[in-house]
Amino acid sequence: MMVVTYLPPFNISKSWGRIAPVPAVIPKTSSLAVGPGEVDDELEEEVGSECAKYGTVTRVLIFEITEPNFPVEEAVRIFVQFERPEETTKAIIDLDGRYFGGRVVRAAFYDEERFSKNELAPMPGEIPGFS
């Protein structure tokens, strides 16, 4: 199960749902509120550590969209996978709608089939005003 979470301009993904059982992986640290070009080598570990309070994190994946004119607040997606669906649910409930670094975090489940195929970019029409 997965979850995806967004910290505009930073995102997190599902259980593997948009962040997880990648539960909506939304770190509770300002270091997670990153934008395009701001993803560093430590972010994956920081996200995993932050989400471990919800359960066993089995995978963290950070996907950055570099397409020109793509909305900055949607450009970084973080996917967190948990061992159990209920862990993902706890993370989503706790993280969705919270503010981090002045940005609202969005956490949701992500389609497991899309995740297993590494289809991590938004689908056409998923991001308002961008196709």
C-alpha cells in the first residue's frame, strides 16, 4: 500500500499511494519542504526517519519533475512505502493538510500498480492548468 504526500513545492507519495503503504510521507521537518533542485542526498533518509513513527518504512522514493514551466509546488514527489496498510493510513491522517516550511503538505494513497511500474509522474489533467 502506498501514499503520496506533497509539501509544495515538495511532494510525498502513497503506501505506495501518493506519500505511501507508502503513507503520505510527509516529514515533519522543514528540510522536507523542498522545491525543484533542492533535493539533497540526505532527504531520503530524513523522510524515512520521520515516517518511522507511523510504522515500518520499507521504501522511500523521491521523484523530481524537471519539465519546463511545471508548477514548482508539484515538482517534487516523495513516495513512502510502509509494511502494513494501517501504518500508511496513520501517516496520511497525521500529515495531510499540515504546514511545513510555510507550505501545505498533501498526503494520499497512490495507485500501487502505477507505482510498481515506476509511473510516478502526474497523469494528464491531474495537475490543474498543466497537461
